[in-house]
Amino acid sequence: MKHRLAEITNRRQALLEEIDAQRTEIAEISRYWQKPVEVAEFGFKAVRFVRSHPGWIAGSVAALMVWRRDGLIRFVKGCWRYYPAIIGYGMKLLPLINQTCCKTRKPGKDRST
């Protein structure tokens, strides 16, 4: 009985040493991958922000275009020239936006359940 208990104790000690070695190895690997994961997480946050605030992005691009070119007059001339194309493109996207954003409730269905 004592021999069996000694074997179990030795096996337990060997397993604890192996666990410690594996824990150290995982810590080294995680230190190596910490920076790339932070960069990827920052990218995901940026994409989430752009998807949730498209008006801010469009306004920023318009402001940069006005500031970069000859000013507001040239910007308005350019917009006026492409006005029909912009309106046509917007009318094509309207049904898609309406389907994804503004789903209506079906009559007779209760949402509380």
C-alpha cells in the first residue's frame, strides 16, 4: 500500500512539474502574440465604428475634399455635376437599407413572448 501511495505521489509531482513547464511556455507564446492581437483588436474596433457611424465618415470625407481642393465653390460645382448619379445610386440602395435597418412587425405577432 505504501509503495502504491509513493507511486501516486511521484506521479503527481511529475505532473505538477509538467504543468509548470507548460504554463511557462504558454506565457512566452502569449507575450509573443500580444502585440499582433492588440493591433487586430484595434482594427476590429475601427471597422465597428465605421459601420455604426457612416454619416461621420461621409461628412469627414466631404470636409477633407472641400479643404483639399479650391474650396467650397469647386466642391459644390462637382456635386452639382454628379447629382443625378448620386441620387440614382441612393435610390438603388434605399430598398436594401430599408430591408436591413427598418424591419417592420408582422401583424398579429406579439414581441413580448
